[in-house]
Amino acid sequence: MKLSVIGCGPAGLFAAISAAKTAPELNVCILERESQPLRWMNDARNPPALTRSDDSPDAFAAACPHGADFMHGAVQALPPSILRESLGEMGVRTRVGENGAVLPAEGLDAQRISATLLDYAKRLGIEVVTGCTVAEMNRGTDCFRIWPKSGPSLDSDFVILATGGRAGHSGWNLARSFGHEPSAWVPSPVLLQSKDARARVSSPIPVDGATARIPELSAEAGGGVCLLPNGIGGAAILELAARYSHELAARQYRMTLEVNWVAGHTRGQPTKLLRQIQQSHARKTVMEDAVLDLPRKLWEKLVESMKLPAQSRWSALDAAQLQALAGQLVSSRFKIDGRAMNKAEWVASGGVPLVELDPVSLQSLRQKGLFMAGEMLDIDAIAGGWNMHIAWTTGWIAGSAVAAEYGRM
Ligand SMILES: Cc1cc2nc3c(=O)[nH]c(=O)nc-3n(C[C@H](O)[C@H](O)[C@H](O)COP(=O)(O)OP(=O)(O)OC[C@H]3O[C@@H](n4cnc5c(N)ncnc54)[C@H](O)[C@@H]3O)c2cc1C
């Protein structure tokens, strides 16, 4: 009997591996459109966050704007610590990064990771067919028939769709041909754009402790804000963008963004501090020294935006100007008028609704023998390793379920 997994991302790979490990007699193959699977990981500047260091289902669910209840249970089927162990057994060593994300061990580049995982799959007898785009699929009387874009059709007893959430959504169309109705694909912008002069920078200005707020959504996130030449980014923006992707898209990414550059300080505290600085630095110009450990470039931008006369000295500021400067520190307001057109969005929501699948096996409720996993499902999380864990886990669940089904035949 044969299982065909369509898509060789983390979900497809783990689906195939779990099926082949549990049912070694099952003939498992992966059909992958690209010539080099897992290629997106190969960005040396951004090592992939493979999973999380924390096994808590509550913490995991809290990171998922969509599919939280499902992931609360699913993460117990393959907790991050077990995944790390499994990756280690396959030859992928990991380490824990600063924010709890699990990263590849030092010196292990993404290209090696994909090669190692593919080698492991092949040693289990899994056939990986690259350069094979599945264009169509239907169910005959006793098996699925799969048509690649070119070449002969092939038959399969089970199919796992793991085509991810982007790239033309060809996998979603395959799901549609069995009556599934994927919800709209909504990307989480990595960067928000503003024409505000304070946001116009020629090199990045990261502020690690900063928090960001979208007042009209009563939404707030911490973790840092970074002014970049092509938009406002940073962990806080990524989180807001992932949690409120639909709301932001509905507003066409037009909103007010409020940044507290000195998180932990309320408005009163900087005012008091600025008064003290005024007394001790009376003869210095306001521009001269940044306050509260702010990057100097940011301080200059904030002061410039106050339109004080050039070379204003601290002693020349009146109470209202001090108050306004404190306001800049704790709630700089930016008019956002779009999202940066990044080629690859890291997180996107939308996909096949979970109600259309059996929650234990991820088998389609529309077509027996058809399973789904990964980003093609309507589950997503904020950036930082949760999304890949969703892919590994749902792949693992679908692959194990196929093996169990095969065992019952
Ligand atoms: C630049 C970037 C960086 C990211 N970094 C991180 C990170 O560090 N940590 C994290 O948790 N998440 C990260 N993500 C998100 C993460 O990549 C996804 O959550 C994850 O890859 C989803 O896995 P998947 O297997 O479901 O889909 P994918 O990884 O998208 O794999 C799907 C595969 O299916 C193939 N395919 C599609 N259609 C067909 C077809 N018709 N026939 C045959 N093959 C097909 C595709 O070529 C692809 O290889 C990142 C995303 C991007 C874009």
C-alpha cells in the first residue's frame, strides 16, 4: 500500500517520517515541487527557530491567534522537548536562543539541516521526488490518482497534503477539489510603513525594550521595536501583525501605532527625570546627550520632531515642552499607511478550517484517506519557532494516523 505526501516542508517531511517509522512496510513517497526542499531555511543571517524550549500547552496556545484549542492538545502529542530529542536522533543538534526559541546548534547551517533530514528520510526508505508539482488529484473507486504537472499520473492509497500556505496555493486547490473551503490567506506584515519623519532612517535603530500599541484595537506587544529603512519592525510589530492579521488587513494597514521607547516608564516618570536633567544639564543642548539609554539617533529624531529652535539648551525648555518630550518617549504616535512589501512573509493565517478535519487524525471529513498537515491548515502562531512546531506536530499526527489506519487494514 502507498502513501503519497505532497509537499516536503517540515510538515510533509515529518508526516512521511512518522508514517514510515510506525509502518515500515508502507510504501511512502514525498512529491515536492522544488528541486531543493526546505530551501527557505537557507538564510544564513536568520537561523530558523525550529521550535520552542517550553513544553507548556497553555503557553503554546497563547501564542496561536488561530487554532489555539487544537494546538493545546496537539502539542501534547509531540511536545517541543520530544521534538528536540527526535531532531537530535536524526542528526540535527539544537540550542536554546535568548527568547526561548530553539535554534540549530552553532555551526549547523540550514543547508546541512535539510540535507540531514532528507538523508534520514531516505534511510527509512522514503522516496523523495523533487521537481514534481502536483496539479490535480481525484479519488477513483479504490485509490487516489495524482497528476503531476508533467509526467505520468500515479496512484496512492493514502494522501497527506502538506503544501504550506503560500506559493500560489496549489495545495489549497487540491483540497478544494475534495470539497474543502480554505479561508482567505492573510499575511502578517513584517514591517509597517509610515511617512513620519521619525520613522525615516538610513540604517536600523533597534530599541530592545520598546513596546508597541495599536490603540483602536486595544492591542499591545513588547519585545522591542526597530526602525528600519523600509519600515517599522521588531518583535513587538511581528507579534501584533500575527495576532491581528485580519484586523490589520481589513483596515488596509492604516492605523495609529503608539510606541513606548522606554517601556516600564509611565508618562510621569520621564517628565520627572527630564526635569532633573534640565537642572543638571542646564547649559547643554537638548540634542547633546540621549536620555534613558535611548540610541542617540532615535533621541535626535524625537527631539527634531518637537521643532525646537536649533541648539536649544535644556534651560530654555518650558514645562509644556518637557511634558511633550516625555510624551515622545512613552507614546510616540506614528500614522501607519501600509505594510512593507517583503517578498516572504514569515507568518500567514488562513487555510483549511480545522472543523473540516478529524481533530485526532487530521483526516478529511470530506474524503476518507486524505489527510492534511502544516501551514495549509487554518492554524498560525506568532513568530519565534511556534509555526515550525505546528508544522512538525501536525505532520507527525497525520503520518502516525495514516500508519494506524494502514495497520487496521
Ligand atoms: C522567510 C521565512 C522564514 C521563516 N522562519 C521561521 C522560523 O524561523 N521559525 C518558524 O517557526 N517559522 C518560520 N517561518 C514559517 C515556516 O516556514 C512555516 O510555518 C513552515 O515552513 C510551514 O511548514 P509546511 O511544511 O506546512 O509548509 P512549507 O514549509 O511551505 O512546505 C510546503 C512545501 O510544499 C511544496 N508544494 C507546494 N505546492 C505543491 C504542489 N502542488 N506539489 C508539490 N509540492 C508543493 C512547496 O514547494 C514546499 O516545499 C518562516 C517563513 C518564511 C517564509
